[in-house]
Amino acid sequence: MIEIDPRDLPALSRCFPTGSPGPGTVGEHVLATGNGRWWADRAVLPHSVAVSCTGHVVLRGVPDAPTPETLAPLAGCRIDAPSRFLPALGSAFERLTPWERITWTLQAGPLTATLPMGVTVRHLEAADTEAVHALGPDASWLSASWGGPAGLAASGHAWAAVGRTGRILAVACSYFRGTRHEDVAVHTVPGRRRHRLALACVTSLCADITARGHLPSWNCSVHNRASRLLAWTAGFRLVREHVHYAVGSPMARDRRLSA
């Protein structure tokens, strides 16, 4: 795909779902924050358009427009696309693995989360950048949709459980901020899980999202039991199931010709 200049986005963004939970929030988040990239099968009057952020891709348009060569930049990503795109994706990549996902929205009150002594749940601020960075590589995905630790800390869209020393023990944030829904993500440091710190952060974040006039949403793998359990205890309920596809390396040209 060809990367598209942000100045061309208003017209292209009409190809994508808006105001819906799940994949629809990706394009809206990229438009609002500038964290992500836009692609098209050609520079002028494209037939297929994709938006990517943190390895998540939403692909829409005419399925027979993109060639294996134009799809190659999306290698190694997780692609949400209508089933009509499967032949094109299958011919473009060495691997195409279905990944069943579930989308939830906040529909009930959360269970109560009692905090341990010395732990405070509060908004993250710009001054917390180093504390976010100290969460280490295992949590780097959490801030990626905001451009890194500094972006997440200053976003105004994250709540954290913080110990007496200022160490972040758990954090919940709006991972993708849509025009109507904000998709929630959460991380708890090893050794502090099952203490309901994540639940306390999610509860505060959801109250914040609701106060902004938006609806909290949750998106996870159907096989992620821990995520599903946290979503349920926080008041989220299932609204839809869908599939996106983890793709591998671009398929070699000689393999495509012999297929």
C-alpha cells in the first residue's frame, strides 16, 4: 500500500466505520491524535484504504483492488477486513491466521474494588512519564497508541494505581479514542495481579469516559480469560463477535506464481 498524506484524510476516512465500538475506533483515534498511518492501493482515487496503529489494521474498500505487492507493507499486522478480502490477503502473505475477537460495552455497574493501604488511584499526568517508562517492555504496547510513555502520561486518558513510592502498579487507559466509544486497555505489574487494582483503575477511567459523553468499550481475544473476567467485573457486556487476521511475511513472488 502507498502511505497517504494526512491532508487527504477527510475524504478517505469516509470508507471506515464511525461511532461504533471495536475496530471502528482505530481510524477515529488516528485522525484525532495523529498516532498511526494511512495507506491506499494507489495515490489518486484509491479503491482500497487501510489505517494502522500499533500493529492493528482496518482495511476497507474494493477487495480485488490491492495486489500482493501493495499489501506487503501490512506484513506482521493484525488486519480487520471483510471476508471478501480473504483471497487477496491469502495470496499476499505466507501466513493468514484467524483470531476470534469479542467486543463489549459498559452496561452494568462494577464490582467494588477495595484498595490496599498506601495505594492511590489517580489520573496520570505528564510528570508520570518516567513511571510509565519504568513499567518496562512488557507494558510498552499500552502507551504505543499514544506515541509512547510521554504521550500516554500527558493524554488525560489514563488512570493508575500508584504506590507510596510513586511506582505505577496498574494502569488503565483509552487505547483507541473514538468519536463515540473509547476502547479500554489495562496492564498490571506482575506480583500485584488479583488485587483488583486493575478493576479500580478501569472503574475510574470508565467514569471519566462517561463524563466526556462517550461510551466505554472493550475488545479482546475470545481466548483471553483474564481479560474477559476483568471486563465482566467492571460492568462490560458482550455486544458482538468478529474475526481479524494475523498475517505473516509477504509471500515470495515465485510461490504466488506456482500457487
